[in-house]
Amino acid sequence: MKHRIILFILISFSLNSCKNGNTIQLVNTLDTDRSDEVIVLNRAEIEQQISLEEGNVPVFKTGENLVPYQLDDMNGDGNWDEAALLLDFTANESKNITIGQAAEDEAPKFEKRTNLRLGIHQEEGGYKEVDYYEALPCTTDFKIIAQGESVSWENDKIAFRVYFDCRNVKDLFGKLKPEMIIDKIHTPAIPNYHDLNDWGMDILHCGSSLGSGGIALLKNDSLYRLGSTDVYEYHKITEGAVRSVFDLVYKGWHVDGDDLEATERISIYPGKYWFQSDVTVKGAPEGSQIVTGIVTSMLKREPFAFEAHGFQCIGTHDVQSLNNDELGMAVMVPQDELGKIDRSSDTNFYKLGYKTVPAKSFSNIISETYYISQNFKNEIPARHYFFSVWGLEKNQWKTEEGFRAYLSDEAFLLNLPIITK
């Protein structure tokens, strides 16, 4: 697929030192302001600019102001290999970023605007956060071991979760405050997230749908949920002020006689009403497609679909939240990877006897879902974006027009190619 990342800025690297130190020039080429732009630099690019002394890490400034950033070990070798910077730009603005250095234990700290959480229940009570864990199989009695039943992730705008068991449905929390809340779920601070609180609430009913962006495979016009796999693992990659990234790893995904493996890498950034999903599948049969979708169980209006700036978008907007107010959800995939747009059956397969998780009245057969499929190649990541907005949080989200305008704007930014000098 074509390479698209969240960086929407023209980057030109100055390989010369100046009296203020080594610099990188960042240029906003658009005649519009931009906020919360994430710029990812790899270590080799940084070390072309500055020779880091042993035990030191880079520090980034624009003028005398520190630039929020984090250093990430993306390949798991124990050493940072990328720096993610967070910046605001006015229209057509150029910024010179000076790279300095500091002792690692003296490096600046920044406000945390993204967050991950997998808490595992402890015998003595409470939940312990882990960076890696393998879910229990559903071959025996169903048991919930995870805080909030799920792996959860959030930024200052919205929060999501995916059930850490064979259901593998994505769900979401509406947020009314920018504070991080998922660490407090199922604690005395937030004992019940189904009721409206000052921070927000769980606003989505999922049932046996794909919820808010669950994953499936389309093969011969049939949908197969990415669930009930032999192995289901959580791997935290990085978490911090500028971005949080984690992997969900599945082995033994049995699809109509085929044995597949899959990894979904989810990334979330500050200030955005979406998360990014990169899905890699191994062993998929020729002609199959990756699917993601949106629950329709409370939908009364027709869903929508449109093309914008190189992306195909599908979405819903209705009074469909559990708070009985406006909720918008959407998926965007690259137009050149578009497969099929359709709706699943609304049949309650659980009542027909297909009872995957009786404790939750859940059937693995996908129903009540508006979905989009994506062409892909085995072992090559396929990227899509899942959006959600809540009318109670912002007036713009009370109308479909306001939501669609945001989707179109984000598609334009996501599709803008990066020029590196």
C-alpha cells in the first residue's frame, strides 16, 4: 500500500551547524493553521545532526521553548530508535527546531496526552498493569481477567477498548474532559462507567457486531471475525505524551479451513478523534479482504459513504449513544485499496443457538454491522482509520454535516504527501 503517516509537514534537514546548535527546519506548506502535528524522526536522522555523548538523549527546542517529544523503542531491542515530536503551526509557518542534548535522567517531562492500559486482576484484589499478556482461551468456562474487560487506549478527546477475550469487539468511551481516565476504570474512582459521569461514559452498545472498528476477514462473501483464535496476545510498544502504540497478536485464526495469523498495530495521537490501525495477515487465501465496521443496532437513519482526498469513508450519525444523544462513527481506507461496502444481517444469531459466550449473550457470527473491506497482500500492513465523535462533547458533532466536514478535512491532511529535502 502507499505509505501514509500522521506527519503532514514539509521537512527539510539542515546538515550544517549554526551558532544555536544543530537544526531541523519544519515547514507548514498549507494556508491554514495546524494543531497537534506529530513529526517522527528516526535516530539516524537525528544523529546526522548531533553527536550524542554517552548517557545523553536529544532535546528539541523552537527558539527558547521546549518541543514536547518522546523517545520510542519501536523494534523492541531496548534502545530508542525514533523520536516523536508534537508541534502547532500557523498558516505557512516555518519552524527551526534546534537539537540539543541532556543526561537521560535530566531529560524534560511533558503532559501525557495519550494512554494505554491492560490491567490484569490480582488474587489480592485490584488490577496490575502489564506490558505483555496472553488472553485466556474460550475453550473452557468464560472468565474476565482484564480491567474493564479490555485492552484500552485513549487521548485527550476520546477513549477506546477491545475485549481481551474471544469476542474481540471494539467499544468506546465518550469523554467530556481531556484527562486520562482508563487507568481509573473499575476502581473506586470510576466504579461504573455505564452511567454518565463528569468525565464521560461508555456510549456504545456492541452486541455481536464489530462495534467501533473490530476486525474480520471477507472470504467468498462470508465474514469471519478475528476472534476465538488459539493465541491472543497484547504487546505494549510505547506510551507517552505524543503517541501510544500497541500490538494485538493472533495465532491460530481458523477461517473456513485456512489457518491464519494476524497482528493489529493500533496507534493513537493527541487531539485527534480517531485511531490508526495497521493490520497484517499471514496465510490468507487469494481474494480475501480485511474488514472493519460499525455497529448499527441503534441506528435509525441511513449510514453514509463518500470519497474524499484519496480515501473512501463510510460512517453513521444518529441519536445512537447509550446516553440517547448524537454519536458519529466512521472508517476511512485508501481509495485504491477499497473492496466492498455492505451491511451484515441483523439476525440475532445468539438466539438461534450460535452461543460463543453465553455469559455475555454473544455470538461469534457478525451481525448488525455496516462494514468496509480492504484489499491487501499477505504480510504487508493494511492501514485504516477509525473515527468517533460525541454530540455531548462538542456542538459540531450534533449534526452529520459537522461530522462529515471533519472527516473530509482529516482525509485531506492524511493524504498530503511528505516532502523531505
